[in-house]
Amino acid sequence: MTATVYRSQRIAYWYFALALVLFALQIVVGLWIALQYVVTIPQGVVDVFPFSTARAMHTNLLVLWLLLGFMGATFYLVPEEAGTELAWPRLAVVQLVVLAATGVTALVGFFFGWTQGRPLLEIPTELDFVVVAAALAFLANVGVTLQRARRWNAVQGTLLGGLVFLAAMYLFGMPFYRNLAVDWYYWWWVVHLWVEGAWELITAAMAAFMLLKLTGVDRRVVEKWLYVELGLFLFTGIAGTGHHYYWLGAPRAWLWIGGAFSALEPLPILLMVWDTWRAAKDKPGALQPRLTWVYVGGMAILHFVGAGLFGFAHTLPQINYYTHGSQVTVSHGHLAFYGAYALLNLSFFYFAIPRIKGLPGGRYDERAGHWGFWLTSLGVVGMSLAFAVAGVLQTYLERVRGEPFMIAQQPMRFWMLIVFLHGLVVLAGVLTTVTHLLTLRPERVAEVVPIDAGGAAPRAAGTA
Ligand code: HEM
Ligand code: HEM
Ligand SMILES: [Fe+2]
């Protein structure tokens, strides 16, 4: 079965399309902020469009498009897993319109200084309430659909668990706590418990679903690992929050808890890499379409490198004491977000869009897509390495030699130029990918070759 079975699954397409447009916009703004580290921007421009505003746009666009991707994927996955149409398809459309309008309002509002000020969660409290309403509509829609169908399985359970956890943590980022230490403490409940808790569960469920559909392997093979991952993600993810409590006035015990547990976090990710590879290896015929698998494999590897290796590099308090809040953090932030969640979403788009469009065999003309993957991925890897060099330099100049922030920026400029140049490659890759995904065509049918005496019969690709 390759085409969508349920009409309501098609709503997912509009979530994916909007997510892709916002992704492209995020990258353009990213280039603009990187440029500010390389050259001095005229004061008149800075007054109208300061670094902080552009940075808020860059990161909030990221969070918005990733969440839209997760929601679209959920609307695609749930009907098929539950074996029924979505409970309220129209509500899903209204929800998309509301979220899009909220996003636009927030972006325009940033220009006028309408912001909560907390990084990644800048959107003002009034708009938070709209987001909460949309999230409740979303959870109700998904929950009621699953409850009516009463065909629970591990994929649905993990997904719903992750989504409820995600929504619940958002609430902790809404109030303003007068004590700044407390304020940051709860800020991490959103940021860390999202990316290293709730989102990992959503990843596990989405990846499991894709693997099942792409390979047709027995459910038990994939679901078994889902349980192991669930336990490990929650265990290491929640205790691992401690790696953010080192320097904000929390009890000293967190130095040890945070250090020890977060170091274990890469383990479940590694298991998933191995599992993906194993499931694929057993069924060589199932490794099609190739590009979808390039994405799934790329996600597994860069998820592990960006979150696991680059995360581990600065998670021990002895190291974090020097690197905290430097460009080392930014380096990890880019590779982890891209490797884990940008690639997860793009993998899912490549998996689902051909099916939504009813392309034969779920196959599509892959050519431009490979360019998109490699340009973007190599660009982000190069950019992250350049951020890392700038960060090590910054750590040495500021934290070891005690130079003031602005003095230390001068020698870092060259490496920010390298960041910028890789950013141009990323932009080329993202534009290629977005265009490719929004214009997916059926696989090109090979030209019919004349049969010579005793030659093979003409072969048409895409019909195998
Ligand atoms: C996909 C999963 C992950 C994502 C998307 C992610 C993303 C991020 C981001 C964006 C920040 C910067 C937050 C800020 O200060 O503005 C951050 C900080 C940090 N991350 Fe991760 N991360 C992930 C997993 C991990 C893992 C598994 C580890 C440890 C093994 C880790 C260790 C850290 C540490 C120690 C910091 C604080 C850096 C500092 O003190 O400045 N992260 N992460
Ligand atoms: C053209 C490509 C890009 C460029 C030039 C770029 C540049 C930047 C710059 C200069 C910052 C600010 C760092 C600071 O405050 O010192 C930043 C922040 C950030 N960007 Fe990008 N970016 C790009 C693409 C991406 C992508 C693809 C992702 C994720 C998928 C991403 C995620 C983030 C995150 C999470 C932060 C906040 C990091 C932190 O708090 O430590 N960016 N970016
Ligand atoms: Fe964390």
C-alpha cells in the first residue's frame, strides 16, 4: 500500500508546505545574523533591526516549522495506525490557520519589541495563550481519534506520550518568575525537556512508523526497540536536565547528576542508528526510494554526532565551566537541531508527500533532491565545525585569558566568515530541497531501448 488510505491524511501536506517555506525563511535570517559577526552593520540599520530581533526570528521560525512538521506527521500517521479518519478534519485545518496567523503576528511583533525576552521562547504571553488553545485542539483531535478507534499500539502510545509531555512543558515557560535563577530553571524545563525528552519520543514514534511502512518488517522487531528507547530517553533525558543547572544557583548535587546522566544520553540514539541499519539490511529490496533512505540514514548519523558527540563534548561540568554560553554551544545547537529534528522532518516529508500525491509505488524523481541533501548537510556540518573553532578560540580568550567580550570577538571574525560562507551553501541546499519537495514528480520512466536480436525486453523504471 503506497497511496494514502484516508482522506484526512492529506491535511498533513499543508502543514509540510508551510513548514518548508518557514524553513527557507529561517535560513535567510540566519545568514543575516552571521553577517553581523563578520562586518560592522551601520548603526541606522541596527536601530531598526537589531541582532536580538533577527536572532529571535531565526530560532522561533525553527521551532515553529519543526512543530508544524511534527503536527502534520501526526495527522498523517494517526489515521493509518488507528485505521480510521481523523475525528475532526476541519479543526485540523483551522488549527493550521490559527498557528500560521500567530506565527506571522509574533514575527512582526518582534520588530516592535513585543517579546518575552527569553531565548527560543520570545513569543509574548498573550500569543502563548493562542498557542495553548491550538495545542489543546490538536491533542483533543488526536486523542479522540485514537480513543474512538481503540486500536492502541506502541507507536501511537509513544507519539501521544511525547505530544502530551511537549504541551505540558510549554506551560512552564509561560509565567515570569521574579527570581531570575528560578526563571532560567523553568526555561530549561521547556528547552531541554523538549529536545532531549518529548521530541525524542516523537522522533522514535515517527521513525518507527516510517521504518515499518518502508520495509514492511514485522511490527515486533521495531516496537521492541521503541520500549527500550522510551525508558532510556526518559531516564537519561529527565535526569540529564542537570547539565543546565551547573551555574544558575541550583544545589551542587546537580554537577554530578547532570554530568553522569547526560553522558548516557547518546546511548539510545546509537541504538536507533543500529536498529535503522539492521531493519534496512535484512530487506535489501526495501531500500527504495533511495533518497528517503539517504535522509533516514543521515538523520540517524547526524543525530548521534550533533546531540551525542557534540553534546557530550561540553556536558561535563569541568569542561562546561569554560565553554558555557560560548560559540561551542552554538556549534552543538546547530548540528543537533539539524541532525535530529530538521532531518527527521525532511525524512518524513520525503516519505509522506509522494504517498499523499499518490505517486506510483511511493517513488519519485529523486535527482535534484540528492543535491539538496548533500549541499545542506555538508553546509551545516562545515558551519558547525567553524562555530566550534570560533568557540574554542572564544573560550581561550575570554575564559582563560580573561579578555573582554568585544576584544575577543576580533580574532573570531575570520571563523564567523567561514560560518557565513558555509551558510551560503546551506541556503543553496535548502532552496533546492524545498523546491524539490513542493514539486515532486513521478519517477522518470526510462526510455524504451530498441530490442536488438536476442536482446532484453524494454524495461520501464518505476513499475518494479
Ligand atoms: C537532539 C537533541 C539535542 C538538541 C536539539 C540540543 C540543542 C541544544 C541547544 C540549542 C542548546 C543551547 C541552548 C541555549 O543556551 O540557548 C543546547 C545546550 C546544551 N546541550 Fe544540547 N541538544 C541536544 C542534546 C544534547 C545531549 C544529548 C547532550 C549531552 C550529551 C547535550 C548537552 C548540552 C549542554 C551541556 C548544553 C549547555 C551548553 C552551555 O552550557 O552553554 N545536548 N543544546
Ligand atoms: C545559513 C545557515 C545558518 C546560519 C548562517 C546560522 C547562523 C546562526 C547564528 C549566527 C546564530 C546566533 C549565534 C549567537 O547567538 O551567537 C544562530 C543561532 C541558532 N541557529 Fe542558526 N544558522 C543557520 C542555520 C540554522 C539551522 C539549519 C538550524 C537548525 C536546524 C539553526 C539553528 C539555530 C539555533 C538552535 C540557534 C540558537 C543557538 C543557541 O542558542 O546556542 N540554524 N544561527
Ligand atoms: Fe540539555
